Amino acid sequence: MMVRRHLDRAGVPYRFVDWEAAPQARAQLEWLAGGRLASPTVTVGGQILVQPSLRELDWALMRAGYR
């Protein structure tokens, strides 16, 4: 929830996926994250962030050109 609020405040578009309601998304996230499934898992510019701090998220957003 904190990550979504942060993205909303920054005006960064995102797609929220509830992996409990979408088993295929869960399997894909497990594969992308190397078997480490934790909430939140965020992809930014091809980079996978598992439970990122807001500072890590901002760094990834900046590198991807969102900030």
C-alpha cells in the first residue's frame, strides 16, 4: 500500500496485480523474482524490486526516466 501511495503522489502510472486473485501472475512473479515472492514486488524499467524501500524505488524510477 505504501508503494502504491508513493507512486500515486509522484504521478507514476502503474498496474496493480493481486497475485492471490491471479495465480498466473503469482507464478510469473515467482519466476521473475528468482523464487522470492514477497509483497510488494515491483518492476521498473525491467528491474525487479522485491520489497523495495521508497529510496530504492525512487532510484529505480529515476534510472527509468520517471523522475
